[in-house]
Amino acid sequence: MTMHDVVPLLLLHLARARKMTGSVVVTVSQSVLTKRIAKAMGLKVYETPIGFKYIAELMLKEDILLGAEESGGIGVKGHIPERDGVLNSLLFLEAIITAGKPPSEMLADLHREFGEFHFGRRDLHMPVSRGQELVARFSQNPPENLASFRVAKVETMDGAKLIFDDESWLLFRQSGTEPVLRIYSEATSFEKRDALLAAGVAMAR
């Protein structure tokens, strides 16, 4: 399971089973499902650039139930405004016990209720200047179609995020810590995800 599976399941457990409230913070590379669950539960959503420091900043100022980023960091209300893998592992175990079924079945239930999305990422090693140039180009002059899918809009909060009609997306982002262009995608099927990632890699090369 990826963080795009774990975070929505954990949020659903906190909001539905534990009946906890508060806002939700996601970075631009987090799951569509997290946003959909928050909306269904009546929880406000904040979206930030990638980096847990942005989540922690909001946790210090606002009533935040959960903040999460794609690389594995999750912060939860009632604890420190920081990532804690031990606590989150225990909460996820609690969610499994409460559901009374394995995570694979929990995820299948989640997809039936909120829609099916699958995540993937590719890392391309290249000079930082080249990665920044590509991100700027995709932000300012995005393609109208990619892998035969229509690009509905582009978001540029952190990188260039191409969003498609069904909320599938492809994000190009230059790493802030190493000479790597990261290409992320979340789509409504494994096939579409792989097609978008392959097209993204081809464009970057």
C-alpha cells in the first residue's frame, strides 16, 4: 500500500469511527481520496506545497485533525505537530481492528464509496537547472492532451500539476534537496496512471 492508500483510510477511521473533528492538510502530491473523504465528513481542507514544515505551521495555528504528505509524514490532532511513525502505525492497526477486515478489503470498500485512485512516482536524475526549466515550461505552456487524455487545468503551487477531467493528475516537481525531477501521478486506474507516468517521463527526456 502507498501513502495514498494509508492516509485516506486513517482519516476515515479518525473521522468516522473515532468521531474526531478538525481540518485536514494535504500537500499537492497527496491523494484525491483524502480530499473527498474530508468533504464528505464536512472537514475543511488546506493544501500546501510539499514539505511537512508547511503542515506543522498550520497545526500550530489551526484546529488540524490530520496533516499528511506523500513521502510518509503524518501528523495527528492531540499529539505533537510533527510526524510520528509509531503513533500512526498504532492508529492504523486500530483502524484494521475496528474494521474487522484486512487492509486490502478496507481499501476496496474505500474505493467503492469514494472512487478508485492509484498512485505512482518516477524520479529522473538531471541537473537542477534542467528540472526547473522543465517545470517552468509545463507551468506556462502545458499540453492540451497527454497520453490521449485532455488536460482540464494546471496548478502551480509547487511544480506543474496537470489535472484531467476525472481528477486524475500528473505532477512535475524539481526536488529541493537533490538533482532529481520527480514525476508523480494519481489516476482512476492502474493503466491510466502508468500511461500518464510514461508520457510524463517521455516529455521530460
